[in-house]
Amino acid sequence: MKITQQFKSILSFLKHPYPEAENMSIYIRSIFIIAVFVTLFLGLIQPFNMDQTNGKVWLFSLIFGAITFTAGLCYEIMIRYVFRIKKEGKSYTFIRWIIQVIGLLIFIALFNYLYLAYQFGMPLKGFMYMMYATFLVGVFPTVFIGTISLIKSEKRNAEIAAILNEKTIKPKPVVHESSLFDISADMIWVIESIQNYVNIYYKNGESIEKKVERATLKSCEDLIENTDLLRCHRSFIINTSKIENVSGNAQGLKLKLVDFEIAVPVSRSYIPLFKV
């Protein structure tokens, strides 16, 4: 019975939302740090007969570090811009992140094999050895770091959500009566960006209605300055005076608004705006 419960707990943890992908510049910095780790690990520990390289341990360590960086960069470009796989939202879970890490390690192993095949004529069966070596070096520390990142993000955002739930958000002083597409700003609950259009959810009598307009979220922001409407995500603007509850997971915060069924996400970059 305990084993079954533990298995269910592991499955549940693997389904937790994983922190959304950073921008490309931050990813490049991360893959560079990984490449430096690989270089130092190979140079200092000297596994896989690295000590038999005729005094060229650090040269080969640098080469494999550079291969790691190049393979990681190519893999991310392929994921982001060729296959356009999104690393965000409810579907981007811890297990999906692990699968992508496994794909990255396979990619690095392939690049390592191609180098050794070109330089030393390694036969095709050597690819399996490179898979073994690459996974041995990379999979456990990477998954461990990913697990710690997930737990820390969940804890941090849950704490922020708890603080915000206790905090009373003070309405901004109204400098002038603002409206957007003939809808009073204080009647707007949510503005959602959908490509070149925006969905404006607003209160009309006792119900929340939706109005679709051709506009960008940035243009809407410029028209609603000095109101309670605040950008919280690249796709959402919300009315802070309508927030009923705040919850948090590894990807950021979720806002529950009064009389509004959909939970609105808050991206990590916008969280500081809600802590002011």
C-alpha cells in the first residue's frame, strides 16, 4: 500500500508545472555554465580513460566543453524556432522538462560521437558508449538541479501568494476618467491578447461580457494609465481591484478575480509590481 502511495506521489510531482523557459540570453548563460562544469569535471576527475590522452587532458576537456555548449545551443534553437515547442503553461510539467533534458543529452552525445568519429574514426557502435558517458555525467546533476529549482520556485511563489492574499491593494488615485473602446476602465476585469486582437472582459449589469477589438496589449496599456488596470503577463492585463485570491506554483502566480472563472497567470517578471 505504501509503495502504491509513493508511486502516486511521484507521478503527482512529475505533473507539477515547471518554471517557464527564460529568454534566449539567459539560456545561453545557463548552457555556458553547464559547459564549464563539463570541462572542469573531465579535467579534474579524468573519467573514461581521460588520463590516457598523452598529456592532453585539458585540451580534450575544453573540446568536449565546447561541444556541450554548441550542441546545447543548437538543440535549444531547434526546440524554440524550428519545432516551436512552447515551454509554458499547464502543459509544461516537470516530466516534460525531464524529457527535454533527455533529448538534450542525446543531442550532446551525438555531437560528441561525430567529433570522435571524425577525429579518431570511432565506429558506429561507439555512439552507445558516448550515450552512456554523456548520461552518466549529465543526467543526475541536471535532474537534481531541476528538482531543486522546481521546489524553490513553488515555495517562493506560494509565500508571495500568501503575502498578497493578506495585503490590501489600494486603488490608484484617479487622475481622469479613463475608458477603453467606450468601456469605463473600472468596469474592465481582464484584457487578453490574442495575436492582433484583444478580448476585453468587462462587467455589464450582473454578468461579465466579452468584447473583441483589433489592438495590441501595449496600445491598451497606454490608454489606461493611472487606473487599477495592470499588466501581469505578456498576454494579460487585469484589474487589481477585482482580485479575490492569489495562488502560486513554480511558473508564477495565478489570480482569481471576482465573478471571473478563468485564473489569470502572472509572469515572474511582473511579480514585483504586485509586491509594491
